[in-house]
Amino acid sequence: MHFQYDSITIFAFIRKFNMEQTAFTKMNEKLFLKKPDDFVLGRKIIENGLLLINKLGYEQFTFKKLASEIHTTEAGIYRYFENKHRLLIYLIALYWNIIDEKVQVISQTEQEPEKILEEILHVLVLSSNSDLDSWNMEEELHKLIIWEGAKTYHTRNVNDDNQNQLFKPYKDLCARISNIIIELNPHYPFPHSLVSSIIEISHSQKHFREHLPSLTDFNETKKDEQLISFLKTVLFGSIREYPTS
């Protein structure tokens, strides 16, 4: 069977591939014992680990279950990752690297800060839905960030992990978006707080909508568009509370 794609689709596929490759190269070496994307087994651990965590949940996920899934040994997985928490942080950091690459592309394409911020909100809310292949890492990572993202830093080891710069991809993303807010309004005093809040809201509200609907005002029709509209209100309403000069 032969598939025909137009030039825009091909470009999107290449750009997506390049983003994922760049995202891997940025990974903190303290997250792993052996660089997983350099080896076939390592890639299996990343891809199947992501799918299995999404299927079972982080609490029920174990390296023993993953080893059975990919037909290897627990010892083989431990040669790549010290424990499952490091694997989780690795996957979440990978997601932030991909999103950061997208934000950079938007910033290079658009000129107006307000338009850039609007596009970023779409990136945060809308998971990637590619029909080019059945395996879509970004879409699975988006599911993971909603379910398990907060577990990476809501731990007693957060200070040590932060000192080792394990959260640097998230902080770099927040800093990049904060700079755009400052460009839009240099006098806004809370750019980092606003960005991190917007990102957390984009995930928590999607989770609430699916599982705790009384905590949201979003229904199932045009649900992502409603959330984006709400985030625009929070983001731009906050920024405009302060004079630009």
C-alpha cells in the first residue's frame, strides 16, 4: 500500500521527527545510567514504559511488568534507569523539551507577542493527533503529563532533584514564555507565576473535565476550545491588569 502526502504534511512529519530528536539530545544525563535512545532496548524501555504507565498508572507500574512486556529482564532495565521515578521524570522532561521546541518555532514564525501567546495556549491544550503513524509519542506524553506530571516534583526529594537540574526543561519553558509576557507588558510583576499557573490549569482542568466534572464548567462539545478561551481570559486578563507604561 502506498500513501501520498502533500508537501505540508511531509514537512510537518519531518519537523515533528526533528523535534523529538532534538528533545532526546537535551536530556539531563543524571536521569539515566545508560543513554536509552542510543540503543534498541533503551528505545523499547522509553516507548513501552510510556504506554504501560499510561495503561496501568504510575503506582501499579513496575520494571518487572515492563520487562515482561518487552521480553527482557528487570536487570536489563535497571542498567538504564535507577528506578521508575527517574524513568517518569525522564518522560516528563522529554515532553517539556518537545513543547519548548514548538514554542521556539512559534516565536520564530509569529511577530506579535499576543499572537505568540495565543498559539502557545493551543499547543498546551491540544495534544498531537497525527494520522501518519499509530505510535505518537507526543500524544502519549500529553496523556502522561495530565495523569502523572505533578508526581515528578511533589516528592520529598524535590530539592535534591532540582539541584541536579532534573526539572530544567520545565523551568526553561516557563522562562521562555515569561519573556514573551514581559515583552507584551514589561511592567507585569508575576510572569513566572502566571505561566506555571496557566500550564498547571491546562492539565488539571482537562483531568477534572473527564473525571471530576463538577470542578469545571466545560462540557464535552468543543471542550478544548472552551478551555483555551478560559485560559486566554486568565492570561490576558491578568496581564492587562497592569499598565504597559
